[in-house]
Amino acid sequence: MSLRRRLLLLSFLLAVAATFAAALLLPPFIRHQAQRRAQQYHLTLQIQSVRPAWLGLRLGQVDIACPDIPSLTLHAEAIEVRRSSIAVINASATVQTDLRSFAEQVHTWRSRLPSSSESNPAKKSSALVAIDNLALSWQGFDGEGSNCSLTGLNIRDLFGGQSVDVGLVQIEHPQGSLKAEAVALAWIREPSAAIRSLGIGRAYADVSVDHELQGASSKSAAVSASDFRDRLARWASTVWAPMAVGATVRVEALEVLVRHGGQQLHVGPGRLSVQQDKTALLLDLTPRSEGAAGITFRGSLPLSVGPVVLDVVGGPIPLGALGVKEGNLGLVDVASTTLSSNAHLKLHEDGKTLSFDGKVVAKNVGLEHARLAPAPVRGLELAAKLRGVASLDGSMLRFDEGQIDIGAVQFSLRGSLDRGETSAVDIHFGIPLVACQSVLEALPPSLAPVVHGMIAAGTLSLSGYLRWDETDPKKYRFEYKADHDCRFTSVPEQVDVRRFRSVFKRKAYDLQGKPIEVETGPGTAGWVSREGFNHFIEAAVMTCEDGRFRRHRGFDHEAIENSVRENLRAKKMLRGASTISMQLAKNLYLGREKTVSRKLQELILTMYLEQTLTKDQIMELYLNVIEFGPMTYGIGNAASKYFHKHAASLTLGQSMYLASVLPSPLRQHFAKDGKVTDGWMRYLYKLMRIAAKMRWITELELEDGLGEWVVYGTPDPIRMTPMHEDEGEPLDDPSLNPPKDDPFGWQPDGSLVY
């Protein structure tokens, strides 16, 4: 072998040996240098593999940790190191603590870093550091159940650049979620590395509001209200700490879905802009939809102290342009509903109270709610001009100025409502003078279908005052004055009372409670004319249902006053104030549903009946259409079913019994032997004494009634010695105490429920 060939072979072997030696020695050397460098920043570094790359090295499966930030872990699939650049590829980071704790850990870490430029990577190295496709998972950022994730985060130059892109940001929280797509963030370097702007292509938020507006039963409600304001300030100051004065965040398409109590409200998409000044964040939200630029939501969120402010100004615009969806909060026809607003809201610094001042007008409103009407209500014209203060926990509401308009009808309201540990009400209310016809026209046909088409002349007005303090019930005051001379000059055929002079059809209910149509009226089976029943039944229904029937004009103001007092005391609807005339209006024209629609129509129809019928005519109609039991309508049918006799021959006790079941006609009070239960019979005796005191029956008739015991299925009651108020204790007859769990519906008190 020639010398030349020997030299070439030796060179080749040396190159192979050098390469082999480099392959063996380079990874430990690189790991050592990287770990030494990481220690300068109080970091630990684990590198699984080191491989040569084009003009550099590729570190594989790298784990980075910081003892000062134990909640943070970072793993990179690869880190490519070249002469003038470092690229972190397909990295994932995990944070497992809340925002405040994480900020404290970062602060501790930063405080331990040397202040010299040697330990500042931004100053020490001119190498470009890039992050390609980082995924971040932050669990518990705002307490238990809250999670934040970022995917597709790209930074072209970590220390020297000015922008960051994020493909997707998702936030999950017990009270909702947020989804933002195509997020772009930019910052400035002088005088410090501060964020300049943030852009988001599309963001979607799903928010659940679980808090009920009810009285604060403990200090916890007040604390949570205050915490809400503190949390806003904490997020503002923490998230925006690195932002420069004048920095902005822009979201090109923001959508928000708010959920509460089974209802939801969708808003968006809209353009959101947030700008930082020296003390607060300034928010500006404008709907993106075409034709919706006329309304703007502007707010101010302080970075530390101060109130949170929101102004909603503009319109009219369609609700659909705001992003409100059909069915949100029971809204229908959102495309044709328009909204105008000039409202100012302020959440005070204490975080407990919200001030409101402004006017909102909504036209052609459509609503669907079971408590409003059986079918969707369309065409409402609404406006509200309000100024006052409310507590976030729902314990206090004060109106310094209040006016609510429905069509041409104005409702004035001024006063306060307290629902804390004790309740109190102090309210002035009223309706300024308005034409009666304007009231009818303010009710769209879908809200008041039965009275639609009625025409009335005259005017009406209302003024009143309500005061109630749970701690001093004796100072209860409820006064109101209703003046009207409404006269109905024309009514639809189905309302005209003249149709009740002959056979007519009306709604009734079968044994399953389903509505059916029945035929009734003069000449039908079971119909009883005014001359066909004695005065006992009239005395009985007046005693049980409406003691001032002969004196009022359809509405018993004293009963209304007592009803309001009892309902306030019970903090729920416990007692009504329905008169015989009102019950007749309901039974002739309306159904059983408990809705605003039925009540409004009931009031109007009661006025009409009182205007067109005499009291005797009202009583005759009432006794012939009222329900006395399952599928038992009218006094004639009731007398026949219960006592096998005609209405004209009912005794005082039998009449009192029939009247006593009117509030709950499906529940009867007969024992198994047919006799009225002991407790209920004593109640009937009490009713008889009331009727005598009102002089609706004579003392002799009372004495006779106190000597009867009503029995089901027989014309004649059991006769006995009259039972006076001071005689004896309640009877203990075993026959009146049915066995428990009786399959036929007998109740422990001896009554029978059908």
C-alpha cells in the first residue's frame, strides 16, 4: 500500500474516531452546559436526547421545572439550537394553582434572579428565541372547577419580538365558559417590555349566573357581592399588569351566552375594544351585524379602586342585530323587536350596590312565559325610565324615580323594597289620568284575546301608598284611590251578556282536569232561575266568598287591603281578594290558568259585568256556573248530587256546606258514613253565626241550622240539639277517623279527595 493511501486511510479512521468520540462526548457536554445555564435562572433541565441538526443541535424530550414555581411544569418535544436562534417546538405547559398564588410564585422567582444583565436573557443573548405550537393547561386558575387552555401559541421572537399568536383559548368556569379563536397579541419594548395590543379574531363566552335575587340570610351574601367587585379589580390588575398605558385589546367577533334559572341570553357577535389608561380599563362593545352600529356598550373597569361603570347608548335597533336568539329569556320575534337605550349603570366601590339611571324603550316585543299567557304574547310596546339603587344580593331595591309605560299607560313608582333578614316596603305608586280606551289598546290581542275589540269611553287614574315593616306590623298602611268613569260602548259578540239570556256554551273541566265545552243557560237541565233558590244559598256564598257583594262595584277594597297585608306577612301569595263578580267573569269567559293575561282580562270583564248586570243577575249567573265538585257545575246540579233535592229546598247547613267547598271543590269533607266530618261541621256552625251577625239569616234560622248535621246523599240532615259556641269539646267518634293509607282517598281528618 502506498504512503498516500495509508495517509488517506488514517485520515478517514481519525475522522471516524473523532465523529464517534463527538457522538459519545457531545450529549453529556451539551446537557451539562444547558443545565449550568438553567441553574443561573433557578431552573432544572432534563434532556432525553441530543442530536446534530442543520447548522446546530436538536434537543429532544426536554423537561423544564422551577423550584420557586412548583405549580408550573413545562415539556418540549424538541428544542432546536442554532448559532443565532433557539426554537421551542411542540411544547406543553401545565399550571396547577390559582392566579393569585401563581403570581406570588413568579414574583418570588423573579426576586431571586440577579439584577445584572448576565442573568437577563433578553440582554445577555442576541439569539432569537421562538416558540412554535405551545399548549398551555391551567387548572384552578380561579378556584376549584376553573380551567384555562391555550393551543397553537406561537412566538416568533420571545425577547426581541413584538407579537404572539394563539390559535385557540378556552376557559371553563363553574359559572360559564369562554372560547376565543385567532388571538393576536403585540407589545412594545421601550421603556419596558410591555404589551401594546391584543387582537382576537373570534371569541365565544358561555356564562352561568347561579345567584338568586333574594334576601340575604347571612353575611355570606354580602361578602360574595363584595368579592365580585374585588375579583373584577384583581383580574384587571393581574392580567393587565404587563400592559403599557394606551395598550389595547381587540376582539373582532365576541359572542356571549348567559344562563340563569333555565333561561339563556345570547349576545353577539360584536366588536370589543379594551384600552388601558393610567387607572382603569376602558371597554367599548359595538354589534357587528349590519344596521346595528347605532348602539354601543361603553364601560370602565378600575385597575385598583373606584366604581365599575357601564353606559348603554343608541338605537333603535332590532334585538336580532344584537345577537339575541329566538327563545332567549322567553323572547319571540326578535327580528322585529327594536331596542333603544340611554342607560348608565355603576357598580360601587364596595361591590355591594348598583346604581342605575336611564331610559330603555322596546317596541313590538314578543314574550312567551307560562305565567304571562297560555300562548306567546306579541306586539307589546314597553318603556322604562328608572333611577335608583339595588344591592347585588337582592336584599334592597330603591327607586328614586320610576316610570314604566305599557303603550299609552304610564305607571309611576317611587320608594324602596328591603328583603334582608327582615322585610320592609315603602312605595308610592300610581297611574296618571288616561283614557279607558288607551288601557284596552295597550293590551295586544295575544295578551288579552277575550277583551280584544271592546270599546270604552271615559278616563281612569290611580294613586296609592304601601308601607310594611316586618319588625312593626302595626304600622302597616295600604291606601289607594282609583277613580274611573269607564263605560263600555261596544263589546264583541262573545263578550256581550245578552247571550246569557238563552242557552250558551262555556268552558268546563272533566274529571282529569282537561277543558271541555258544556252547554248551559236558561232551559237546560240543572239551570235554576233567581226565583228557584232560597236565600240560604245566597247568604252562604256571601259568607264564604264575598261579604260585601251587595255594596261594592266588583272589587272589594277592604279585602284587597287585608290580602296584601297577609301576603306580605307570609312572604308569598297566601290569600286572594276575588269577589263573586270576579269569579263570575273568570267562569263565564276565562280558564283556570294562573296568568297575568287571565287576571288582566278578569279585571276588565268584572267592570263590564258590574256595569251591565244587576246584583241579582250576577248572583243568578254565578250560582249556575260555579263549580261545586268534580264535574258538578251550578247549584241545581250540586243540590241534586249531594242531597238528592232541588236547590229551593236546601237547608241552611246544606247551603253552608256547598258554599264552603267553593275554594277547593275537588276536596270534600264527608266521613265514610256520609256525615260531614266533625271539624268541618263545627266550621259550618261558625259560618252560620257569621251570617246571622250580618243579618242575612234570622236568629230562628240560625237556631235551626245549629241543630242539623249535614249528611251526604240524603235530603234531610240529622237533627240534634243545637250546638252553641260554649258547649262541649270536639266529638271523638271512631267512625269519623278512617284508617291510614286508605286506597279510596280518605284523608286523616276524615275528608275525601276526588
